Amino acid sequence: MDQIQHKFVEVQGLKLHLAEIGTGDKVVICLHGFPEIWYSWRHQMIALAAAGYRVIAPDHRGYGLSDSPAEPEKAKFADLISDIRSILDSLDLPKVVIVAKDFGVLPAYYFALLHPDRVLGVVTIGVPFVPPGAIQYHKHLPEGFYFTRWKEPGRAEADFGRFDAKTVVRKIYTMFAKMEVPIASEGQEVLDLVDTSTTPLPAWFTEQDLEIYGSLYQKSGFLTALQVPYRSFDEEYDMPALEVKVPAMLIAGEKDYVLYFPGMEDYIRSGKVKDFVPDLETIFLPEGTHFVQEQSPEQVNKLILKFLKAKIWS
């Protein structure tokens, strides 16, 4: 971990934190999800750098060591898409491969659509490209669906506010590492789905890892994180087209709860996703959870390296 360096770039008046390792012109940028930070890519960063790649993992605005916007309630996905371009421009990077997970998949693919000249390929973990209207899974889930609850202003703030940041991360990591879609019953809050006194952390997620996550979320808080992604998914984008023309790969865990959102598994396995990403290879990992890049880093690293060598820099 000591070989990973840290720097800041100024973007629209905010200082964004970048973790970086490796040198050269073969550059990979990694976009995290929630409840994650740059650190969730630690295993991939070290492995890819050892193979000769330069790897950059930002903390999104309002996450980790990056500045929070002055008005978190106005943050939107469009900001993250713009931030990617600003980061590449600041570092004088003409083209990159984007690796993304969870909600990071949305800015990754939209950036590839808006700036095809800047993207060589896209790798996503757990989540495919889902354009607006492609899957209406939220319409088939009850009111207690965690996404619906956290989308409601004030509801998650009250839920999270009962605990310190470290406990919030512990509960969410434990909950999201399961196969079941998180759904609270009427009168129950989402974080109460996990009893930390009886449910241990996943074996691959240590107390030291939790300490790092907890300390950084203690710094940033959760206001921006609740706005983006949960309260920003209805944004509309003026896209030239919805077909991604670069090579892409989806690494999906078969024990990732996201796979069991209504319609999601069929969307992937039927090939419907290829209507939007024609040059897509999908790999299913039988034991993979929502955090497969941390759970099974050697498998994920091998797949990413194989993709980079076969599809991008052969």
C-alpha cells in the first residue's frame, strides 16, 4: 500500500483526491461506488501497476478525501461525468480505460458516450450499462427497498444519524455482501436489517479495512453520497446515441444482490444489454458478491488484465 501515491487536482473549485500507482501511457482510471472510496480498488491498483499499467483511483466529490460541494443536495451525476474529463485534462491523459463499480458504472458509460475519443474500453463490476427505461426494477419492489428509502430526503439521514460513520459502513458492507435484496419491513429502518452484534464482517473485509472506510466517511459524511447516487438517478442526459462502441467487459458475481433486482439477470443473460454495448463480454463468478473485487481480487485482476491485453493493448 505504501507504493500508492496521493495527490489532489482542482476541479470547479473543489480539490479532488486521486490515488495513483504505476507509470507509462497505458492508463486505467477506477471509479468507486457506495459505500466505497478509492481504497476499494487497492488490490486492482497494485496488480495492474505490477503488470505495467498506470492506475488512478479518484474519490468522487463528496467522498473520501475529496472536497464536498457547498450544496450537497444539488449534486448530480453530471458533475461526476464532468469531473472525469477534468481529471484527464489536468493529468494530460488523452485516452484511458475506465474500470467502474456500482453507481460508478453510470458516469463511466455516459462519459464513454459523450467523449468516445477519450475512452479505449470499459470494465464494470456487478452492474451493466442500463440506460433510462431499459429496466424498471424499482417499480416491482416494495416501499421498503433500500434504494427507495434512501431516495427520500431525510429518511436515510435519520437512519444513518443513529450511528457513527464506522458503524454505518459496517452495516452497509455486511448487508450488501449478502445475496438478498435489502428490503426493510414497514416501520423498520434499512440499517436495522443488520445486527452487528451477531453478524460478523465478511471474511475478506478486515477491521483495519473498516477503520479506513469509517475514518474517511467520518470526514466526508453521507450527504453527497445520498444525493449521488440515490437521489440523482432520474437525471436526463442529452446523449448523441446510446450505443457504446468501445470494447467492454462485465464481471458479475452470482451472489451479488444487484443481479436479483427484477429484470436484471434476464437483461444480462438474454443479451439485451448488448443492444447498448455490442462489444461486451460478460463473466459470471459463481461465488462473487457485490464486492467481488475485494472478495476475490486475484480472479478479478486476472480478468481485467486479460481484457486489457486482448482488447486494448494487444
